[in-house]
Amino acid sequence: MKHRKRKLTAAERQSRRERKKKFMTIFINGKQKWVPRPPLVDGLPIEEFIARNADPIWSHENGIWEFMTPDDET
């Protein structure tokens, strides 16, 4: 007969939920690795959030020129 899988305690379930929020599993060379999840702002990666919401003056002050688009000089 097989043994039944034991149920997790409330503390174990809570720690598992927190661990899943902090880390994600990726495959490197056919092996699973846990890596920290990238930080998100309103569900978007930080770079994408900045690209959508930053004005040109803020981008210039903080040295993020790759997100700035040149204005048409016509």
C-alpha cells in the first residue's frame, strides 16, 4: 500500500505562498533553478512603467535618455 501524502500545516502553506510570491522557477541547462522575481509596479516591469509614465524632463534629470523620443522640429 502507498502512503498518503500528508497535509501541510497552516504555517507551511503560508510560507509556501510567500516563497511563490518572491521567487520563480526557471530552467538552466535542463535543471530547475529558483530566481527572485523581477520587481513590478502596477503589474508592469519597472522599465516599462517608466517608459510609459515618465515625462521628458524627469527622464533627462535621471539620465534615462533611451526612453526619450526626439521631437519633430517642423
